[in-house]
Amino acid sequence: MAQLGARVVWDHQAAGSIPVTRTKKPLESSDSRGFSYCSLLLRRPLYAIISMITPKEGYTLLISYCDYKYYNEYEASVLLTEVQHNVDSSITSINKEFIYIFHRMIHTEPCSYWDKNVYTEVSSLLESLYQAHSSQLKIDEETFNYFSMGYNAFCQISETICDLGNFNLSQELKTRLYRLPTYTSILESCLSNFLRVIAILTGQGIGKDYSTQNTLGQLVNAISSNGYTQLAGNIDVNIRNAINHGKVRLDKDPVDKIYFTYSEQRISKTKEIALYEFDKIIDRSFDTASAVLLALSTFMNAHMHLISIDETKNEYIAFAILAMRLSIPGICCSSISDTGNLDQLNIELEVENTDRGYLAQIAALLSILVYNTHSDYNKYLFSFSNPRMMNGWIIYQKQDILDIISGTKKIDVVCSEIIDRKEFLIFPPSTEDIDLNEVKYFCFPNYNSAKFKINNIANASTQDRKRLRANLFVSDTNNRNDLLTIVDQAIDWLLTVKNPASPTFPQKHGDMPADALYINVYHNDGRKCKELTPTNDNFICFVDYNADGNTTLANGGLPATIWASFYHEKIDKKLIAWRTREYATIRTGKIGRNSPCPCGSGKKYKRCCGSSSK
């Protein structure tokens, strides 16, 4: 890590998943000033650029340089050609705000299945509206907020469909956990917000106020009356109403069917649909949402001047449009937020390329670009996530950015200082061949018997130790010997439990016996009775089992003061911390640091069970 800053010179060495071939034809942009100057300097490192220019011209050229380097990470001309071929041949340029959306709608399932008829209808009607009433149209913060909320919901729903659409569940569970909430989310969280944008723009053009049309039914009626018949016809408000009011019934005889009961003009009606047909309705609804998103993006991309937003504000909408602008193929800016006191601006990035030198480059480029519109913050945190990497981050202090802008420090020096401050934490990715879906939806088993039950099993494994946590419930059992027998039986069963691999970091996993078990023992299972404190009379003890007899868990994972208040004893490979003295064979109160350890090791407590290093 200490050598990382010295080698970051802006022509990254790891190609990763983002093509490094230089763009032959950059995307046209609403902010392309300075590109012609910077194109002559592309092969020079950033600190060399700064040293060649005066402070006055330097900042402008620096912004243009970072802009070019960041947006030159993919084949822009290829994307534009793909959009013209697959979406609309009339699109001649793509603004930065819509690069990621267009790319996603072409290359990512299920987004790429957008309804072409709906797209044609919405895009043509919006363009006709613009041609007839351009002077009346404006996309203000409220309108863009609806678009942003719909887009965020769309992204979440698309992930849900990919994850759960083909999930192996019973039809009943799949209906309750996937079909019903997914359909509702598409209509309420996604399409309803897109419809609000269309209704607002339509109302501006024809001089009609649609601001009071808040329900999905009202919005559907509003757009239907203005020519959006194909779009409106793909939205079944009655099914949505039945789901929301809990009037849904699943029948498995003779075939899997679902019944939706709703009121229409105060008359109760029921719609009977086979499950496979309902799956088609869900798909059609999502494809409709995809088409509307694409049509709205096409319209706004063609008429960027309609967007009336103060992008320098430290507010959600300004952050939302900046996040869209910073998203390119291979890098999705999922969120931008602040702490509310101008101390720190948080930029969250989902990346495909996990090379640390590359991520350092991205953070440096973005620190300049973000600072250009939001220069009030003391710190800028760039966090990086990838399904096969633990979340990492890089923090640029405001002074770091000012030093780069002024040319006071070379970028490699700044990067080295960030590392020295321990504000650079990027983990290496996991290289293990792991099925992400299997890990993501892995379920630990539960155990139930007449005497006890085990649930809430969690994985706490490291690279060299398989470790599991669990809760053990013994009901009314109070006899010490009976408790110890149950604990041993629980350990025997837990040792056989399989744990999944981690997609983000190496860990010991599989069917082999566990090296360590951490068991919280309670009388009864309940919502508010699992505190590991001396005052919780439902809590009996904590059991730290280790196959080699040596714990590596400090204080049972609890604050030292609470841990010291328990009554400790060592039994074979088990370190037990009893809540009360009635179960412990060692009669001792609060343990002093220099007192003999009650586990029987012969060491002082501070050197044994009370050691913070354990």
C-alpha cells in the first residue's frame, strides 16, 4: 500500500472490465469546453499538466483534463452507434447524465426488454408536446425529483427481478415474497413517479393543472386522456388495489391460480389469473416502466435546457443529477449524500474494475470534478463496492484538492499522504469461484427438539477458522447439569452445520467441523429478551467453544465491564460466562484484573479471559 501512491500516474495499468482503448469519437456533451486543449496533453500525467499552466488557466484546464480522462474510459462512439441502432436513429449525441441509463437499457437484463410500442408512443408524444409548447415546458426540481425517485426504484426492482425471478421457492412463497411486492413496486414506486413527470409536462403545455392527480388511477386517467393509450393499457390499477387491500387469494386446485378482489364503481369484482399469466403481467409492467424511463431519458437528453436545477446546492436533487452524470459503463454512482454540516460529502460508487491503482485514479479524478460543483466540504469520501470485494474508501481532504489545483503538490505525493493518514482502504477482491446467488440467499437451518431449539445462526468465519454464532433456547430448564447437557448437544449439532463461502474475502467454509462456536443461551425466544446483560433474567449464559481449547474472542464480544460482571468457568473446550452465580461452580463476584482467572488456567484474569488481546 505504501508504494501505491508513487505509481499512480493516470494511465492505469489494469484494464479490468472497462475497455482502455481510447475513444475515437467522444460523446458530444453540454460541457465540452477545453477538450481540444486537453486532447494535446492526454499522455502527460496530471502533475505535469499542472506544472505547465498558470493558476488562472490551470483550473479550467484541470477540470477539462479530469473530465476527459474520466469519460474516456469506455468506447463512447460504440455506445452512440448502439443507441442509434437499438433505440432511436435520430439521437445524435448523449449527455453525460444519460450515458449510464442508455448503456443499461441496451446491455443489461431485464432492462433491455423494454416495450418498443410504449417507447415509441411516449417519446413521440413528448416530442410533439415540445414542438407545440416548448416555451411553456420546464423540468424544475420537483419534476426531476419524481424522475429520480422513479429511476432509483427502477434500479432496485431490476435487481430484485434478477435475483428472485427464477428463485426456487414454492409457488405460494414466491407469490407472497416476490410476485405481489414486485408488481406493487413497479406500479407505485416506479411507474407512478414517471407518470407524474409526463402529467406535469403535459399540463404545462396544454395549460391544465395535474398537480392534484396523486393516485395511480388518477394519473392513468390523465395520461390516457392525452393520448398515452398504449402506456395506460399496460397498467392494471385493479390488481394493484386488490394487493394493497389484502384481497388476494392463491388456489392450487386444479392448477395454480391467483384471485384478485377489488371494487369498481362500488361493485365488488374478482379477477382470476393463472400464476404463469400473472408472471407475464409482471414482466409486461416492468418492460413498460423500462420503456417510459428510456423515453423520458431520450426526451431530456434532447432538451437539456429544460432542466432548471441549481446544481451547486447541497441538496438531494443536485446530488441526484450529479450522481447520474458520474455514472458510466463500469462505474455507477449509486448515491451522493452529506452529513448535513458541510463536513463530509459521501460519493458511493459501484465498480467493475477492482484494481487498487485504478480506483485511486478514479477517486483523484472525481475529487476534482465533484469539488468543481461542491467546494464547501472539508472532506470528500469515495466509497467503492463490488460483489467480490469488501467495501473500501478513499478520503480526500479539501486541502488535498487545493494542493492539486494550485500545483503545490504532485498527485503521487497527495496520494501517499492519504495512505499515511490511513484514509485509503481498498481491499483486494476475492478470486474464489463462487456462485453469488447461492451465497446471497444461503439459509442456515434451525433445530427444534422437545428440550431445546437453535436459531439465528450466523457466520463469523475467518480465513483460517470456521466460526458460527447461534442462539440456544432451553425453556424452563434451570438445573446446571441439564443445562450443560443441552449445551453439549447443541454444540454437537452446530459442529455439523455447513457455512457458505464469502464472495468478498477469503474464509474457511464448507462441511468441515467448526473451529469455534459462540452460543447465547436463553430460556425463551422473544423479541425483547436477547440482551446479554446482567439485568436480563431471560439470558442464562454465553458459551465460547473452541476445538483447540483456546478462545480468540475478547470479552465474548461484549464491553469489558459487562463481561467482567459475569461468572466464568472453563469446562473442557468451553469457556462459559454465566449471568448469575447460581449456575457457576466458581463462587466469585466481580473479578479484579490481577485476580486468578476463574477459568482455572492459573493465569491472572488480565492475562487470560480478561485480556483485550484474546
